[in-house]
Amino acid sequence: MILRVCAFSDAGRRLAARIAAAFPDDIVDVRESQTPLDAWVADAFASNLPLIFVGACGIAVRAVAPFVKDKTLDSPVVVVDERGRYAIPILSGHLGGANRLAEELARRIGAEAVVTTATDVNGLFAVDVFAAENAFHVENRDGIVRVSSKLLAGERIDVSIDPKIEYPREDVPAELRLRGFAPEAPCDVLISESDEFRERATLRLVPKTLVLGVGCRKGVDADAIERLAADRLAAIGAPGRWDRVAAVASVDLKRREYGLALFASRIRAPFVVYSAEELAAVEGDFSESSFVREVVGVANVCERAALREAGAGAKLLAEKAARDGVTVAIAERKAVVRTWKRRSTL
């Protein structure tokens, strides 16, 4: 993950350095004082990069205001006071993960997270957090407010899940009432890959089932990765369908590879890595390279990483393709509800 951090005073810059040290596995980009703030923020929003402002909330609000567009597209923004007492998510708390980032930041630097989103304050099921946790694409963002308003009014919501989608029968939140599929009457939330019955739902969630496995040489830029990944999506009949990508996976040696992390952020997909040992344990016949084995410890990264992240029952839809120092493969995972609960950490 790439984090953008900005400070405005000597005390703030000292805290920014502490924040960078607190995220050793991530790429923390601390703004240089000579870099224009508006250009720095614009660049972050263009790639969906999380922003941490060290200073007053007002400064952060004014800085990001010109770039705020839509809750499904905005970068997550967190403000920390320069003494490091409070971490306050102010934008994209649920879908963008700012609430979770604030909580993790608070844990790592000894601050208190101040979360103000209504469902969190009232201890209620948050449908947009649920979508993000389970890699579901929100097809109609206006439905989030309507469903959340119903929950906040003390009502239960009706959820209809396509039988092709597995889900845990335990720990279903009390606010939810699971209904059969297809819904004969209007329902609040419909979870399905099909367009059928979509007009009967207030909010429509579509499972993301594609995992991009990526290998790359050191220093490759995000554009090169994006070009090849786009070609591979087109090859499986899903041109431009970044909204179907559940994750970008690679080997842990690439954890801090800037271009790879930036690409994942651009397409709004989690970037996950596995050790060479974990990738070597993936079963199957793969296109292997002795050079890659010598460098990273496993002879094929992209195909193995795609299948490892996709999980049991996954299959390769696109085998390894290579170009410009990049390799990409695509796996398809089962559409499932993995959890009803929110993760507490990044």
C-alpha cells in the first residue's frame, strides 16, 4: 500500500516521520514542503491513494475539497493532530477504508481513532463496509444511503443472495433478514452476478471474481502493468472491467514495488503478497523460469499468485503473458460472502 502523508509544522513533520516508521511494510510518501499542495492532492486522488494530513481538519478539508467527486471514487482521507492524540477519518470512511486506516494508524502511534459515521456510532451493520470487505462492486451508489437510512431508523433490511454465491449461515447480523432468490417482492440488497431481478433491489452488489497475478522487474512503472493487465482482461472478454477485479497478487519480494502498488491503487483493488514458499505450494502446471526462480525463489509468480489469492476451486482464465518487464495472469475465484463482520486491521 502507498500512503501519502502531509505535515505543515516542525512538530507535524516529526509526527509524519513517526507515521512512516510505523508502516515499515508499506510505501509512505511524505510530501516535501516545496511540492505544491494542490498538485500533490490531485495526484493522490487520481490514483486513489490514501491521504494522511497532520494538522487541523480545516486545512485538510480545504485541500481536498476541489477534488471530491463521489464516495465510490474518492481517496480515503485521515487527519491527525500534530501531537498525535487523535486520528479522524473525514472522507471515504467505508468504501475507501479511511475508518479502518484511522483505527490502524491510531493503534500504531498510540492515538485515539475518532469515527463519526452513523452506522459505526450506533453499532449497526454497514452495507458499504460489507461490500468492501467481501469484494463486491456497488452497482448503484444511491442505494447505500437508502439502505443505511432504513437501518438507522431501527428497521431490518431484506437481503437476497443468488444461490450460486456461498455465504456463512452463522453470525448473520440481527439487522439482516435473509430472503430467498429470486425475490418476488422488492428487497433492500441483492447480491448477484446476474442482471436479472436487479430492478427489484434498492442496492445491488456484484461479486468481483477476478484476481490479477502480477510479476515484474524492479522499477517497472504502473502504466506498463496497466497496459498488459488491460490486454489480458480483453482476452477473457472483460475489456476495461476493472470493477470485476477483487485483488492484485504477487510475491512478497514485491511488497514495496512502487509501480505495482500504484497500479493496484489505481484500479481500487487490494494489493496482496505471498512468500515464495506459499506460492511454491500452489498445485498445477505452470510456465516456469529458472531466472525468476533464482531471483525470487519460485519459478512462476503471476499464475501461482493469482491462484493462491483466488483460493479453493479457482481456475486460470488467462495464463501468463509477458511484456515490458511485466507478467500477468488472471484467475477466477468463487463468488462468496466471506464474512459478515468488519476486519479491525489493515
